[in-house]
Amino acid sequence: MGLTHFNEYGRARMVEVSDKEDSVRIAEAKSFVRMNEETVKAIGGNNIKKGDVFSVAQVAGIMGAKKTSDFIPMCHPLMLSGVDLDFQLKEDGVEITATVKTIGKTGVEMEALSAVSIAGLTIYDMCKAIDKGMIIENTRLVKKQGGKSGDFYREE
């Protein structure tokens, strides 16, 4: 299989997708923000001075998905039909899950990964005053549905 993101001169290019069929595209990504127990308790008790951590991270994650093509050079701008994020408070941090959907010619994996990444960075920003040692980790694509390459499901 040839590399599709290079032109005949070996320079990067955006892949031509106009001949591809539209299909339903869904991607789910996850990430984890590891933090100390004090930070977990502060988030759970809504005691973060900057405000409601999950509400702000939710909006940031949605914005991140929508703006993916602005900061990942070879991503196509997409008309997303849905973006949702879920936050699960664990004893050692926050698990973030993003689900992104569209009907189009190219997938939404990067948009889902961007959503969890930006949400994780936002959680860090909201909580850094009490925990500068947080770690954003294990960012990964969990599943992808639709498109020519077929479905992908990560065994967790």
C-alpha cells in the first residue's frame, strides 16, 4: 500500500476524497488524567475555583473536535453531526470518553482523539493550582465505524 499523503515530489498533501462515497462515520476515543486524591475530591465536590470542571471540559472537547483540521495539517474540515463527551471520576483521576459522528467521505478518528486531548488539557488547566503533577495519559482510539477501511475495535 502506497503512502497517500505525499505528492509525486515527496511533499505532504491532503488526500483527495471527492470520489469516495459518503457513509456514516463514528469514532470513539478515550484518555485519562491521573491526579492526586485531593484533586479528585475537589472535582467531585465541585470545589475547583475556576468552576465546574466537567462542564468546561465538555465544551472544550466539543470545540476541539470541531477545530481539528485547524491544528492537524492533513485533516479535512468536516461537518460533524454529533460530538459527546463523558467523564468518569475514578479514585486516581478522570477517564474521558469522546464519541464523534458524521456522514461524509473521511473518518472522524482524529476529531475524537482531539476531543479527549483538549478535554484533558482543560481539566489540567482547571486543576493545576492544586495539582501540577497531573498526567494526561493513555489517549487512544477505542473504536471506529464506517468507511472503506472498515470497522476497528480495540480490546481493552
